[in-house]
Amino acid sequence: MVNIIETTALSFGYGRHKKVLDNVSLHIPEGAIYGFLGPNGAGKSTTMRLLTGIIPEQGNAIRLFGEPLRQQMPGVFSKIGSLVEQPALYLHLSGIDNLRYIARLRGVSPKRIPAMLELVGLANDGKRKVKQYSLGMKQRLAIAMALLDEPALLLLDEPVNGLDPNGIQEIRQLLMRLNRENGVTIFVSSHLLPEIEKMCTHVGIIHNGQLKFEGRMDELSARFATANIVVTLGDAVRWAERLEPLYPGLMVLHARQIRFMLPTKEAVPGMVRSLVDAGADIYELRMEGGLEDWFMSLIDTNK
Amino acid sequence: MAMVNDFLTALRAEHIKKRGTGIYMLSAAIGVLFPAVLCVFGIVRNTQFNEPFAFSYYLKYIQDAALPFTNFFFPLLIIVISSRVTQLDHRNGGWQLMDTQPLGKFALYFAKFSVVLISAVIAILSLVAGGMFFGWLLTNFIEVPGHAQLHVPWKELLQWGSRLFVACLYLAALQYMIAVLIPSFIWSILIGFGLLLTGLFAKPYGYVFDWYPFHIVSRITDFKAGSDLGYWFVYTEYVSVAAALILLYLGFQWYKHKTWRRAFLATPAKALALGVVLALGAVWLFALLRPKQGDEHPRTVLAGELDAGLPVSHVYLINPTLQDTLAIIPMQGNRFHQVLEGELVADHYQVAFDRFYQTSVYFGTRDSVYIAGVANADASKFAVRGTRLADNQAGSVKASWNRIRYYLEQNMFLDDPLHFARELHADWKKTQRESRLFKTVDNYTPKADFNKRSEKLIAVNYLSLWTGFVRKRMAVFPDQPTVPPSAIEDIQRHVSLADEALLSDESYREYVTDQFILADTVDIPLPEKALAGITGLPSGRFRDKLLYWQLSRSLKEATDSAERTALMDRFTAFFDDSVYRRRAAFVYHQWQRVGKGRPAMHFEATDLSGNRVALADLHGKLVAIDVWASWCGPCKRQSPYFERLALKYRDEAIYFIALGVDRDKSKWEIDAKGKSKSVLQWYAADMEKFGLEYNLATIPRFMLLDRAGRFIAAEMPMPSENAFELIVRKELGLPD
């Protein structure tokens, strides 16, 4: 399958020594919702700017739609809708005029504007000046501007930043619908794992300018499918001896705590039931080393 | 083609974006403002027009209104609008939004620049349209002279407007580049405003640069008429185009690549392109800005045209020193053309159109000059083109006020010659530097010989001030000799005391004779000292010319016939060349003829009733004559005094005659009718003859004749002076 976005060992540095991106190779297949995950300062925005040509590329590592980006500028943007960093809007204009401006630049019929406002839930606010909009409305208008030309690829940099939970959910549903109904490939960056987990089909994790993981969402889940269980219970040593044959590699952490591994998370309730049935006094049960932990540890080392 | 489409798309999009900003309204308002203000001014102050020649009323109105516009408000408008349109995108990430649209950066950059240019065009068109409307409005309130042309000067307006537009391109490209580069609104405005003010403040001090964008714009009103040579645009407008193209290239490349390094140094090809653009631009600008000089002509040609109401038959070329005629050129229609043979030393020659009009033209051998003149009864105006275009324009730029003259008038620093000399030296240096800066609107500079002459004459002016200072010191500190400090000697090195080429200039002759007068401490009249000094010079043309000039002056100033004869007896022998002796004799006879006791020549005239009258009719009484003309301001100031005396002595045996020498009789009539009836108002019948016979050089001129029609004085004091009345009383036999 053709990758809509493909970078081959993309590197970028502002100065001679400060490398912001180091050999980042991305592969975003057609029809994916690709979550680009990383803590703040990992290089997400720089990647996004390079992909949109806002920062000229230093090498020739970026390919969009199977062709080098450099050779397609600026025509390729007719297939791309983008939202980079804070929404770029003209505050002195109305929502409709902002869309008209984009329609004019892209040669799109202005007739599409009402439908687009409807789509992002601004149908009643189109004539108001954008400076009167709330942050969420601005964000939705910016997305409408990115979507106006029915792009094949949507590049969104932290699109839910600063939105309330309700707004976040609306945007998420909108993106998933676009992907499902129109087959739009979406490249979305975020520093929030739950956000990505909830809607993405693919994920790339970046940290300190290096790509730590890239693959399908279920691959990532599979990688963290096994569950490390830490159980606090009365008389650990006795239970350890009884459980050792069932869970090889079980360890006694101290007198009241043991740790062992289950092949899947789905095995956890059964394991608990059998322990209780066997008469164990369970005080606490905790899962360790999941996706969340791994991602959090990335952020921690960054601090 | 795709690029054009992209550009048009981007331009239309810019017009959506600028909605509600009022950019075009502001431009139109600035354009209309000054024509409106001028109209209000005109109504309140009841503007009078003093243009003596036919002029286009609307063109003049618009150009007058444009003065604050081109000097300040139009550049300011461009600064503000450049910053305004770029700020729309500096705020809230507009540039990034544009970067991610399927349009070339060229289209985006130049679409926005076009908004600036469209604003400029709107401002210019509003100025013109506003000028037409308010100019018309004003005609309903004030009186527009009959010779003002009231049709719409389409071609002139188109040329003037297009010059203004082209002149602003450089400024617009510069300010647009600054505004794109600098995201801060305040800073881009401040930089532009700073440059504007710098230009404004530098201008009065003579720092006017033909490469400075703001001065290029203000030149549109400094040189309203445009090229002297008939070109549509002048060189500063081409400079504007060249500089604008370079700046647009630099600004666009920066915008495209976001940093200077990436734009120009990232690859050898980019560095090469920059080098080529800068080199071509530099060559182009150099070629435009390099001053030009008129080429030498294979022959010496004097030609021209005169647009005057009356027929002129001949043009006379007159030697500046001897006042003798070098050539008589017949007029054909209103044009003349003559190839002059022989050597003609470059100098300010007089060119006279019969005896009606006269102008001065600087030229010499192998120059071809063309004099274009316009004249009517009130005034005349001459412009010289050809190989001495710049020389003749520079010659008419007079040195104005200078502080050294002020020190001298106020008797300052009389006790400190060293300080005075230092100040004088500094001021001389400044004037000299400024004189070298002269360029015509077409970038022509005077030729080397003219510049050298100008420099010498500037030095002469300053040395004359020094002479005045020395003279004052001699009076105040008679015991302290004033030795010229080294600063003065430095100036003296620039001027020889025997430079024949400078003798046509009165200030130089005065300077040379002053030196003789200063050196001679014997207590005799000053002119005599000068004459005595001149005779001490080695014989030759220099002495001849100087002697002729000084002697003519003494002959004029001499009060009686015996004195003149004595002057002639004593000094004619010193002339080397008989031409000068003959000329001196001619001058002598001229003055003798109007000398005291000589019979006044017969002349005829017409009075206000149209009757023929003559001088001979007036025998038996004294005759006081006031020679005047309606266009002569000093005459008009003197005539009330003359009339007061006429009333006071109306019962005495004296006629008071005001003899009008206007060329236009109707003008004389209007003025003469308003004058006192105690003065006989006459209009001279043959002005040519009268002028020649009465040695009439300037007016007002007052004469007094005795009862037998003989001169008492051919040049009386002005009637505003008591001496006039004293002489009259004495001749009437009245007590003092």
C-alpha cells in the first residue's frame, strides 16, 4: 500500500549542533488516522512544519503522495488541509469571510461554506467576527478551513489543545467520521496518549527527536498485552510457592507482596477469582508496565 | 499563465482579507484632503494669482495642493499601509496559513504588494479628482485671471500622476520589505517614519539626495514641470524603478526562504543570482546617478524662440564687459538661429530682443544653446537649453542669506579677526560644497569651466566680506593693522587679482578695485583711488577692461561736464586697445549729452485725452519728469512723493510730468487715470528713441529741466529723499 506521508531518516537542526529531529522515518498509510505522540518539545511541531513546508526542508527526505515534497510545492497543498499550532485566523473578519478567503485561495466554490459551518457546529455563528469566538469555536473554524477543500490528507497539530472535554469529544468524532466516510488520511499530533488511543489506527511515538515506536495501534497494544501484576496479600511466601508453577518467573517483592506476569489482561479477573476462592486475603492488586507507564516514563526522563 | 492566475487569485483573496480595514478609504481621504484644504484657504484668504503668463489653472491647483502630499502625507500613507497589510498576517499566523495554500509565494508576496500600490494609485487619483472638484469650487469664490486656462489638462495630469506613481515605487518596495521582515507593527512604522523625518529635516540644509526614496517622491513637486529636455520621466524616477526592482527581489527571496542565509548563501546558484542582481542593479543605478554634461558641439550656435505679443525683428548678442554688440541675428517668425564664427570666451553674455527684452546666457565657443523665451507686457521668462543647460540654471541659483554678512552688519567680532576669519572660512567651505552639488532635474551638472568660475566667484564674495571687515576695523581700531589670517590666505589662493575671465562679473571688479582702495591711504575720493590703482597695473586687456568699467562708472557719477572731461583727459591714455578708448568716448558723450546745461532732446507723447503733446510745449517753466511703467514696483512707491510735490508747488512755475513707458498702452491708461491730476500724465510716443537719447538704463528715473529746456539734472535723487525737493526749491528761487 502507498504511504501518503513517508520520511526517510528525516533530520533537522536549527543551529549547527542543536538537532531537533534525528533520523525520523515516518510511514503513514492511506486511510489511516495516524497519531503522532510525544511529550512537549519532542519535535512534533518541527515535524509538522517540515511536512507543510513552512520550514524549508534541509535535505530531501519527505515524500507526500509518493513524490518528494520539494517537487510538489505548492501545488500539493490543494490535496492537504492543515492546522499548525494555534489556529491561523483573521480575527477582524467573520467566520464566513475567513472561509471565503480560503475558498478564494483554493478555487473552491463558496457554496460549500454553509455546509462546512454546519459540519463544525458553527452554522449560527458564521456572521460573527472571529474575535468574538471562544477558543473552541476558533479551533473548529480552523478545522473547517482545513477541511473546506475536501483534502485527501489532513495534518493537525494538537487540534484539541485547550478544548473542554465536550469539545474534545466533538472534534474526535468529527475526525473519525471524516476518516470513515470520506477516506481522509489524518495525521494528528498530541502529547496525550488517551486521545490517540481513542481514535487512531496508527501511532508513532517521538521523544527527543527520535522515533521510539511506529506501528498499528493494535501492534502497540499487543506489545503491552501481557500484564505485570503486583499483588499485596497476607503471607506472600506461602502464596508464592503455590503460584510459582502457574506463573513462572514469579517474584516475592517482600513479605506481603508478590509480582508475576499474566499472558493477557483478560486473564486478570480469572486469576483474582481463583486466588480469592483459594482463600487469599488480597489487599491491593495493581498492574505495572503498561503502555501508559511506558509513555509516562518517556515524559519523566524528559524532565 | 499559471503564475498570472495565481497572482490574480491571491490578489482577490487579499481583498477579502482587507475587508473592514479601511485601507482604500484612508488613501482616498488623504488624496482629497489637501485640495479641500487649499480651497478653504483660497476662499478665506481670497487667493490672487500672480503668474504673468498663461497657465493651466487646474494643473497649478493640483500641484499646489500636492506640496504637503508629496513631502509628507503620501510617503506616510505608504508606510502605514505597508505595515497595515502585512500586520493582517503577522498577527495570528496568517503567513503560515498562506504558506500551506496551493499558491506560489511569488503570487502571495506580490499580491499583497499590489494592495500597497493600488492604495497609492487611489491616493493619487483622489488628489487629482479632488483637485479638479475643489479647484472648480474655488473658481466660484475668487477671481481667476483671464490668461488662466480652464480646460482639463489631461496629458499633463497623466504625466504628472504617472511620475508620482513611478517615484513612489522605490519607497513602497522598501517599506513593504521592512514591514514583511519585521513582525512588529510599531517598529516597521517607526523605521519608515524615521527615514521620512530624516529626509524632511535634511532638505533645508541642502542635503537632498537623488537616491533617497523620500526625496525622489518630493521631487515631483520640487520640479513640477518635469524634464527640461521633454522626457516623460526624469532620471530619479528611473532610479526609483531600479531600486524598487532590487528591493523587491531581496524582499521576495527573504520571504520565500525565511532567512537571509537560506535565501542567498545556501547554494552557489543562489549566491550567484544575488551577485548578478546586485551587480546589474549597481551598474544600472550608477549609470542613472552619474551626473551628465552637455557634449561639445562642432560649432558655436545661438538659437531660440520667443513667444511674445509683439513683433521682434532682431536679436542682439552683447558683450558683458563692453556692452558692445557681438552679433545681430534676424528673427524669422518667432525663431532665430545663428552659427557664430570665431572665438567666444565662455561668459555670461547678454541677449537682447530688440530693446524690449533681455536675458543673460552663459556660453562660449563650441556650445550650442537654445533660448526659449515667453514674454508679455508685464514680464519675461527665459530658459536655456543645449550644451549649457546646467550652467545657466546653476547661474540663476543665488546665494541667499549667510551668517557672515550678518556678523558684519552687526559689527560682531571686530576685535577678534582670527575668529571672524575662521567663521568666514567655514561658511565659504560650506557654500563651495553646496555649489558643487547642483544638478538639473535631468541630472546634468555644469561644465568644469563654469564650476571653476563659480568657485572663484564664491571666493570673491567671501573675500569682499573680509574686505568689508578690514575696512570696519580700520575705522574702529585705526592703530591695529589687520593681517589676513591663514584662513583668509587660503581663500585668496583661489582667486587671482588679474583674472580676465571674471571681469564680466561686477562683484569681482568691485573686489579688485577694493584692493587698490584699501592699499591707498591718501585722502582722495574712492573712485579716484580705484582709477589710480588700475593705471598702476601692467598694460593689457585686463587693465583695459577694468579701466573701462571704472571710468564708465566715474563718468556716470560725475556731477558736471568739466569733471567728466578731466576724467577723460587723465585716463584715456592708459587704454592699450583703441576699442576701449572709443567705447569710453561714447559713454562720455552719452553722459555729456544729458549733462547739466545741455538741451534736453525733443520727445513727443500722448496725454490721457489722446492729444499729441511734446516737451517743447512746456517751455517757460521748470519741468520735473518721472519716467515710470505700470509693471515697475519701485516706480509705484516713488510716485506718491512726486505727486505730493506737484500739489505743493502747483502754483509755482514748474510742470510735473509722469511719462509712462509701458509697452501696453491700456495698462498705462488704467494706472495713469488713477493718479493725481496735478501731474501731467503722458505716454511716450517713441520709447526706443527716448530711451537711447536720455541714456535710460533703469526706471524709476527722475529728471529736472530748466525754463529753457536744458538739463538741470538727468538723474535726480528719488522724490522720497529731501534732496529732490531742495533742488526744486533752489531752481525755483525759493528759500531753503
